[in-house]
Amino acid sequence: MNEKYPFSEIESKWQKLWTDTGTFKTDLSDTANKYYCLMMFPYPSGKLHVGHGRNYIIGDAVVRYKKMRGFNVLSPMGWDAFGLPAENAAIKTGTPPRESTMNNIAVMKEQLAAWGCCYDWDKEVASCEPNYYKWTQWLFIQMFNRGLAYKKKSNVNWCPDCATVLANEQVVDGACDRCDSTVEQKALEQWFFKITDYAHRLLDDLDKLEGWPERVKTMQRNWIGRSEGTEIDFALVPREDGAKDSSDVVSCFTTRVDTIYGCTYMSVAPEYPQLKEMVAGLPQEQDVLNFIKESAKLTNIDRESDTLEKKGVFTGRTVVNPYTGDKVPLWVGDYVLMYGTGAVMAVPAHDTRDWAFAKKYDLPIKLSIQNPEGTLKLDEMDDAYTEDGTCFDSGEFTGMPNREAIAAMVKKAEAEGFGKGTINYRLRDWLISRQRYWGAPIPIVYCDRCGMVPVEDEDLPVRLPENVEFKPTGESPLAASEEFMNCSCPKCGEPARRESDTMDTFVDSSWYFLRYLNAQDDTKAIDSHAANNWLPVDQYIGGIEHAILHLLYARFFTKVVYDLDLIDFDEPFAKLFTQGMICKKGPDGNLYKMSKSKGNVVSPNELIENYGADTVRLYTLFIGPPEKEAEWNDSAVEGSYRFLKRIWTRVWQNHGLLEEVKDSTPDMDTMDKPERDLFRKVHESVKKITHDLDGAFHFHTAISTIMELMNAVDELKVSENSSDQAKAVFRDAIEKVVLLISPFAPHIAEELWTELGHNGGVLNADWPEVIEAALHRDEIQMALQVNGKVRGQIFVPSSASKDDIEKLAMEDEAVKKWTEGKTIRKVIVVPGRLVNIAVS
């Protein structure tokens, strides 16, 4: 055994052995005690930094722990390999996206291996490979055939720098979540998935996800945004010129029908489908058209903001309030979005946005809810009153508590046929079109005779051509490829054109966890038998930033696949762990999430070269609670290295002694107190660490416990002259340290386990079991207090009475020091905890 800690030699040795022996390959036919542990698969962006590593190191630690607990663990890895960065690189450098993507995958696989993160690579998938996106296209077709995939013209979020459409979820504070460019609104024909059909299930089934963080479930609940309310039809007053409207009502959804007697105008969204028709030929037409154009420059985020000034224009039309019979003006306002019906009844007295709008355009304000004190007066109000109260000036409902009035008003609307109680959702359909090349082609053909026709199953995949020209034009490069675009109609055989848009990469990542189980199968998208045996995923690990986008989409896809009768479960992930980001100070001294743009990236390569992968792993897991953000400190890495070196040195220094008692077992009945104390500490540590790893993945406290255990090991002074019992207890403690640290620092653990004379590798060793009898203490440590302040500690027999404890306390030298010359008024004994001596 080498005196120095030869981490480089050790790590390369064990990484090769794990690969050569297929240690992490999983037999899917063996489902006894199965455990599917999954890390969110990465985008192959190039070199990983230590911030990326937290996710994979956490996952690898869990996998190793579960294997030692006897689970048959499935841990696959793949690549979310389509996407904008590779195409942008092609535009800038001329490197084809496939070439740069595959090069990046090779680099990242080497880095993951260097960290000691091991996967079943037989099940590897890459979303850019035809044998993967063939089945993404197949799933699209199944959704198209069921009306869940459709195309329509819509105002969409457009990123001018990325030259592509963004889903609502990809717009953060009005900017593109990739490049931070200001997002614009643009009208385009786009493909959508009808996720709104699943809104109620996506919301209700959150209650089934007991293994998910409440924070993530709350974020999804808020995003889906269920609202109970009333849909009301306002009759559109006919035009004086006799022109007919395609609809004679303007419907709105409201959660506050109790305020409707205070409705003084109605407003529709600039995108309202019948708006241009309603104003055609009127004097207000040009003003409305100009307003529509100006509103298109704003994002939905801007329009919903309370800080942006609300703007609008009168349409020249009026509608009738069905409760009052009053005619109210119809406006178009930029603060109204195409959620629900795209129209709102405006009640300025009881809605802050309506109040600001009414004040700006000098529109009437009418009180319809009075506060409990009866003191509201319009001429004394500075803003809308939005609290509960009683209905005021509200016809037959006047004097009713407003919440009770809601049910009565809904009943009236339903009885008279101008409205109904209904449920609305904030969730919008998922926009999946991207005007880019590097994505899964949408498998639709356009035929002059047959219209939109899906590609036949036997003609999948619709392959991406390689000879395309990359230009930042805002149109897919596929549109310029005649080779790709020209085809025959699957129905009639006549000449046709392909769809040139590709799918959002979130489509690829919405079902990859199913594909791992039959990654190389070219006969079907999903192996139903294997999926039903292994899913839902037992433990999913990834970043909190995916709480809405990826996780919501994956849940939606799973429910669709369930409805296709391909699987018998409808939620993908039983347990979810969201790790916090690793941050580091940038050149300006401020703390940021690691990124190249902030200049605070730490590459693992140099750290591994100087300290070893186990050091990087140990520090990454020790840095703080894994669910929270943590600050990376380069100099603190040294401490983790010193600790591993300390374990190595203890085994090297005592190699002969440890070999001498390798067949001995500690005997609790004959232990001296120092030996019994260490033996107890070992089992207290095993219990604590097992609890930490079974629960919320408190790796940092588990590692701290191992460090405390090593301190206890060092306190037991052993030598060649020590008793066999002392040597056996020492060896047992060292072995437990090696086993306990193996999920975090696997290379040194494997090497030391071999050095200790064990065959088969540490992963095949059993996780230590707690001997409950070892936890029993003959003596109990209690705090000594004088007038409530701790002045020392005392050890008393566990069987000692209160009188015995008091006597021992009064004989303690620390107590004598603090009570000398003082009157003892009272002694309070709390067995097992403390003795408090009150003096004056």
C-alpha cells in the first residue's frame, strides 16, 4: 500500500474496472426490489463545470447507496441533443449542428466518467438520432389523430436574436430565457399541443405526488391557474348601418359576478377574433387597427404587469349588461389577454386595473359592493375597493353578502339563459413550432387535394437533411431545401410539401424516461411491459428551474401515453428532488450562478488533476444542503482532500494491525469503556447517516457525521501492544468509515475496501446495519448549569436516581468554582438532560 494518497492512479483503475465489468448495467427482466433513479438528461453544450456536476454527483451517490442497500438500480443517461445553441454555432462558425453536438457529447461523457458518475450506457439515448426522433414524430401523429396537435394563426412570443418562437414558459420578465433579448409579439401559423384538455387532471393529480417538494407543486398549481367563475353573454348592440356581425354576443369570464351591477364598460383583447369585423367601416376603425398594431409590440408579461400604464381605445360599439339592461361602451384594452374568452367586464370601483383605466379615459365608476362599515363613498375613494362586503345598488341582490350573492346571480344567469357557472384555467395550449433546423421535423404533409396529412408510420422518421444553409432569417432552413420539402401526399400520391417547422426541444425531453427502457428498439416507441414494471421513476433529480416547463410537459405527455393505452400509470415521477444551484463570485465581487457570461465558471478538470475526483465529489456534496443554493470556495476544496488523505493514512499506518485482526469480531460483553464508546459512536453514525440518505438527501450532514466518527476513531489509541478487542473495535470502525463514505467518495472506498482484505468490491458489500444494543449508554452526559448558564458537563450512570445525580453534580469541580461562597437556593435535576443550580 502506497504511503501517499495516489488518487489519480486509484480513480483511473476503478473507473476502468466499473466499465469493464458492467457494474452499472441493469437487467430489466429482474424487477425484484427495483429502483429507477434518473437525473435530468443534459443538453450537450460542451464542457461541464462544477455547477453542472452537482446534479450528477447527487444522483450517483444515491445510486451507489441504493445498490449497497440491495436494490436493483436502473441509472441511464442520455442527451437532450436538439436545440438552438448548436444551430447558432453553425451560423457563426459553419460547423454542422450534428458534428458539434456529437463532439460535445464525447467531451461530456469523458467528464462524467472522470467524476466517477456511472450509468448503464447500453440504454443511452440522444434526441437528435433518427432512432429517437422517429418515435417523437410517431407520438406527434398519435396526438394529431386525436385532435391534441393542431395548427392555428396566433400572436406568439418572438425572439429577434434567436429568430424563433418561444412558449410562454420560455419568456422570463419579458425576455428570452436563453439570450435575454426583449421578446416581441408576432402573428404566425403555429403548431400547438392541446395541453388545456388536461388542465384539470394536471392540477388534481398534483395531490397524488406525495414525494414532490411542495414548492414545485405550488408553482405548477399557480401556472395552471384554476378559477371558478361565471361566463356571461353581453348582447352586442346591432350596428346602425345594418351590417351584420358573425356573433351577436360578447362573452366574458369573471370570478366576481357579484360586482356586475358596477360594470360601466367592457373591454376585449387586441387579438379578439371578431374585433376587426366589429369595427369595419366605423369611424373608430383606423384607431382600433393602429392600436392592435402597437399592442403587438408588447409581451403578455408587459400587459399583465401592474407597473405598465394601461392603454385602450373605444371601438364605437356597445354591449348590454344582461343583469341591468344598461348599454355600456365596448373598448379594446392592452391589459386584456386572450385568456378564456378574451373579453372582460370592467368594474372600476372594484378592480384596480379597471379603476386606473377608467380614470385615464374618464369612464363612469359605479359602486356595487359596500364595505361592512357602510362608509364607502365614490368621491372619497382613491382606488378600487376589492374586499368583501354587501351588494349595493344591485337590484334584487342589494343587501346580500357579496359571496352569497355570487351563487344567486349564477342561478339567475342560468335560468334566463345568458350565462353559466364555469371553471377557467390560466394554462394556455403548448406552442411547439420552431422556425429552426436542429429539431425533430414535424411529420405533416400539405397536399392541395387532401389538406394536412400525417406521414405514414412506415415512412418515419422524416429525416433531417444535411445539406442545408444556415442563415438567421427567422425561417427554418428546411424551407429552402427542395430535397426535403418536395414529397408525395401519403393519401393520394400527388406532389405535396412538407412542414418546414421543427418541434420545440421540450417535446423530446417529455418522454425520454420511457425510451430508456427500449432505447435500441426500432419496432415501437415504448416497451409497455418494461415501462409498467419500472415506472413511475422512483427518484427524479434535477434543477428547480424546470418546475414549470419540463416537469409539467412530462406529466402531460405521460397522461397522453396513458390514454393511448401504452402504459398503466399516468404520472412519470414518484419522487422528485430539486437541487439548488452552485454560485460563485464573479470578477465584480458579486455572487452569481456559475456561467461563462459571468466569468465565474470553475472547471472540474484542474481540480480533479490536483485533488482527485473523490475530493471534488465530497466537497460538492458537503458544501451545504443540496436543495439550496451554495457558494463555491476554491480554497475550501483543500479541506475535503485533507480528510480523504487522513482516512487513507490511518489505514496505511495501521495496515499490519488491521490485517492481524481481519477475522475478529468485536465482543460487546468484554469491551472497556473507550472501546465501547467508539463502538457506540459507530452505530450512532450508521443510524444517523442512513436516516440522512433515506430521507431528504442530507449529504452534508452525513459527511459531517463521518468526520465526527473519524475523530472518535483517532481518540482510541491502538498499537501492536493493544488488546485484540481494541484492535477489533478499531478495525470495525475503519471498515464502517469506508462503507459509509463510499457513495460520496467511491474510488478511495473501493481501494481501501480491497486493502482491508475484502473481495467483490465495496458496491457488493452490504450497507452497515445498526446494532440497537450498541446504542445503549451505561453513562449519560448531562449539562451542568448555574443560574441557567452552562458551566460544564457531567457523566452519570444511566440508572442513577435524582438524588444520586444531584450529589455527583455538587461534587463537580466546575460547580464548586461557580458556587463557592454563595447560597444554594435550589437544585433542579432533569434526568438525561441537565442539572441547574440556583444560587444567590
